[in-house]
Amino acid sequence: MKNSRNTFYNLNKGLYSADECGILWRRSVSEICGIPPEKTYFIEDSDLSPDDKNRLETTAQRLAKGEPLEYILGFAEFCSLRFNVNKSVLIPRLETQEMVDFIGRNRDRDKAWRILDIGTGSGCIAIAIAKLFTNANVTAIDISPEALETARSNAILHKVDNVDFLLCDFLNDSSLIPGAFDIIVSNPPYVRPSETDTMPNRVLNFEPHAALFVPEDNPLLFYRHIAAFSKERLNPGGLVMVEINQYLGNETSEVFKAMDFDCKLKKDTFLENRFIYFCI
């Protein structure tokens, strides 16, 4: 009789390191079999039902094809919250949480801010911010109807009622966004096609390209639009924070400086140039 753990490792050892296989195994066992994380280190095959074993093997087979575990399980963690995810939205990244943390630490959480999240995807940024700023009104826009459906499901999941979701092509129809804002935040597409060699297949083959890639010859187009929009719609005393391509930090800064914004580059936990922020 085959051992479930060994089968899981053998199917994925060509794609993941032994340590990564261990993490994926324990997460899968915990979520699929309902076993507390601290007990997954010591689980034996005899502790698993036939149905659990079948589901673990199916998970291992999907992982071996490069599918991210978050899509297999149907959720991802972000700011200590679980968000529904699927192939219509990016999987929330660890470093993106740092924007939420920074904004939460640098703005009064009791005020009734007007906040805009450009390119909301799963809604993770907008919803996490809405839970921090409970008196705020958050507008979250995206060009994808499927992404907005996912974002709305996450708002319901987290009982957040201070986020308005708006279907909007920001590059062409930003005039549809109502009003002015005190905080503008965005994690827009910023990956150049020439950078695909540095990206894992589980991103390239499964995550939505429209949320990842920009034209090779115009990689900063979203930032130009965000800068122009902020010039018109950011209230006095307002804050803008965007996630950026780590290889284009200085170039992206110049986009905002050209609009007379006194912007600053901020590194992420991995010491990469990851964010630009400024206040007026």
C-alpha cells in the first residue's frame, strides 16, 4: 500500500524543494483533512480516511502540473484574513500586505476617509483597509467582471459593508469614478514580457495575465494614469501608495516627480524597491 506522504513528495520533488514539499504537504493535510496545523508533522496514513488520501493525491497531481495550492484550496491568506481566490484574480502576495500596514500606521483610523483601490482583484487590499478604517468609504475598481464577483464574495465573507465595487477600465474610463479621495492605493500590472524568464510557471501558466503584464514599450502606463488622476482627484493632505516593479523604481519615481509629487521609494521585507508613496 502506497504511503500518502511519500506519494505527495514523489509527485512534486521535481518542481519543489524537499522543504517546500513539506510545507505544501502540511498545509494540504490541515485544510483537506481538517487536522490542526501543529498535528500535521506527525500524521500517519492510518490517521487518514480513504477519501482524505484520494483528495491529497489529487491535490499532489494538480500541484505537480504547476497549479498553485491557493487555487486548489480556493483561498489565500492576506493580512490574517482568508480571501476566496480563483484564476480570475491574482493570489495576494506577502509584500502587498506591507501597503495595508503602512497606510494603517500612517493615517487616523477613526476618520471618515474616502479611499480608492485601483485594480482591486480579489478585493484583498480594499477589504483589509476597510476593516482597519471602519468609518471610511472605500471604492474598489477593476476591469474584470469575474474579479469583481470574487471581490464582492470576499466582502460578504468578511462582513464588510463600506466598500463600493465598480467595474471600470481605469486607463480609459477613469472619469466614471466618482468624487475625490483622501487615500489612493494600487497594485497595478507592472511586469514586462521580457521578465517572464524570472517568473515561476505556476504564475505564468495560472494567474491572469491582464493583472500581471504591461506592454514592453510602455511599462509605466498605469503609473502615468495614477499620477494624472491623483493630480486631479487627491484631496489636500491625501496619501497615494502604489506597488511597483522593483527593477523600475527610479523610472517610476520620475513619473510622479514630473507631476510635482514629492514621492519616496520604500523597500519591502526582501529589501527590494517595492513601493512608492507621497502625500500632498
